[in-house]
Amino acid sequence: MNRMEFMAELERLLAGMPAEERQAAVQYYADYFADAGVENESEVIKELVSPEKVAASIKADYYGTEFNEEKFDQKAYMEKYGRRSSDTEDRGTQKKQPWSSNGLKVLLIILIAIVVWPVTLAIVCVVFALAIAAVSVFASLVIASAAVLAAGIITVIVGFALIFAIPPAALITIGIGLLLSVFGLIATVGTVKLCIIVYPAMLRGFVNLCRRPLYGKAV
């Protein structure tokens, strides 16, 4: 049995539960497999024993019933899944953390960072500076657009103030103010929408960059 078969059988066994609870349980074990990595798939399946045992545990917890774990540790049941009953005991006393676990990955990354800390520090500073620069650029675009809009509104007000003193100049001033206001409004709305798109994308990119050394994939 591989991971896909395990998860498909687990979802089938939980079919009687409410959809939200079933999806949450299935997602939990899907993430559990993903965190362990493909190379440790068989170890995870061995640890969980069977989809029936996992489903029974989930249902017992949800419905508040008793979970009889001994039923799944009997010799006949263990042999059904190609395991000896002693495997369960061995896992309890001699369980070893795989070398590809996240904890060891973190430790390895820390050791590498300590050894090459000057380069690491420089890279971190450059990345941080680029991030600040990118945020500042888009923020400055919003501020500049808002300033144009404000200037246009002020120009229109000045034009109306001159309407009785110098009518021709007042009309020209009002026209320029309206153009600035329209341009500033369009630019402000556009830059704000751009920030709404860019900032979350930058944040997701940063999170993916941080997760990649630990999980070997983006999210």
C-alpha cells in the first residue's frame, strides 16, 4: 500500500462523518505524509499501521466513543498488512528519527549558516534591502498618485476662487485642475490595486523561499 492508496482508503472509511470534519482529518494526514517526505512514505504507513486504525481513532475521538487499539495490534490483523505484531513494540522502544527529518534539516542549515555566516549575513542584508526597496517603490507610487490628485483638487479650488477676478485664467486653472484630479484618481486606484496584488505575492514568495530548504517545495 502506498500513500495514495492509504489516503483514498482513509477518505472512504470516513465517508459517514460530516464533510468538514472528514476533510480536516484527511488534510491532517496528507500534510503528515508531505512533511515526512516521499522517501519516508513507507515508514509513515508502517507507523500508522492501516487506514482502518486511523479511521477508527478519528471516529472514536469525534463521536466520543472508546477506541480499542488492541484490536488493531492482534497478530492476525498485523499479518493482514504484512507486519509482525512485534513491529509495534519495536516502534515504541527503538523508533529512530530518519536522517531526512525536518529537525535534522534545520540543524544542518544552522551549521551551514554558522560556517558561512559572513556570506549568509550579506545575502540576508541584500534580500532585506531589495524587499524594502520594492515595498518603498510601490508605496511611493501610491503617495505620488495621491499627491497629484490632491494637487488637482487644490488647483480646481484656486480656479473657482479666481472665477470672478480673472475669468479666463480661472477657467484654464479649473480645467488643469480637473485633468490633474482625474489623472491622480486613476493613478491612485491603479497603484493601490497594484500594491494589493504585489505585496501578497512578495510575502508568499518570501514564505516559499524560507520553506524550500525545509520541505524541498513551495506552498
